[in-house]
Amino acid sequence: MKLFVFAAVVAVCAAAPSQTYEAPQVRAALQPVARILEEDSQHDGQQGFSFRFVSDDGIERQEQGSDGAVTGSYSYTSPEGAEIVVSYVADALGFRAEGAALPTAVPTEYPTPEVPSTEAAPEVRTVQGYSAPAPEERAAPAPVQYEKVLVGYQPRYQ
């Protein structure tokens, strides 16, 4: 066993690279840090909360909540230079957001078909009734006879 462990250690050392490798240099993309220009925050215990901030890169966010409902909005400038504004409500009816930049449902291409009125159709009498099928008569099964078999029990070890 010791010989096997020694052989494994020698194999690992022989397989180790003879050159030294350096870890690749990763350059962190340095982006300017946005500074907060205005900030306001209030917490009213169980009654609710509100906060608002404005940063120097044009991002503005505000939110307030009370009685299980939260309303708020945020805005920023898109890379194309357009002002994006989104307002939202979260309450018992769910989360709902509104804004010009949000996607909307595609209208259907096909118009809703007109269904002819049933008043112009001739009168149709329908008879609705149900009767259960007659019960089937079955022959009673023959009684089963069992034989009594007595098996003696003897302990194997005494």
C-alpha cells in the first residue's frame, strides 16, 4: 500500500508543468460612480414608508407604501437620449406598471367573427330526459368451501 501511495505521488510530481504560469490579468472596467444629489426617506412604523432619491446621472426614484399597497415611479435617460419614466402600483390586485417604454400586447390581426342571432333561428324543441338502465340480474356465486389444515408448530431451538 505504501508503495502504491509513493508511486502516485511520484506520478503527480512528474505530471506537474515545468513552467510557471501566471494568473491572467483582469482589468476592471472603471466606470464613474454616480453620486446621490438628493435623498429623502421616512419610515412611519406600521403605517407606511416613503423614499426618494436623485442621482447625478439622471436616475430618479420614489416610492411610498401604506396599508399593504405600494406606489412609486422611476426615471432615467436611455442610451439613445430619451427620457424613460415608469410608474407602478402593487396592491391586492397585483403589480401593475405603466410607461411608454414598456412593451404592450400585440393587437390581434383577425376581427372577432359575428355570430348569428339565435332569435332569428326557427324554434327547436329539445327533450331532455334520462332513465337509468335496467339493473342486470346476476346469478349468485357458488359458496366456496375451505378445508381446515392444521399445521403443527415445533420450536426449532430448545
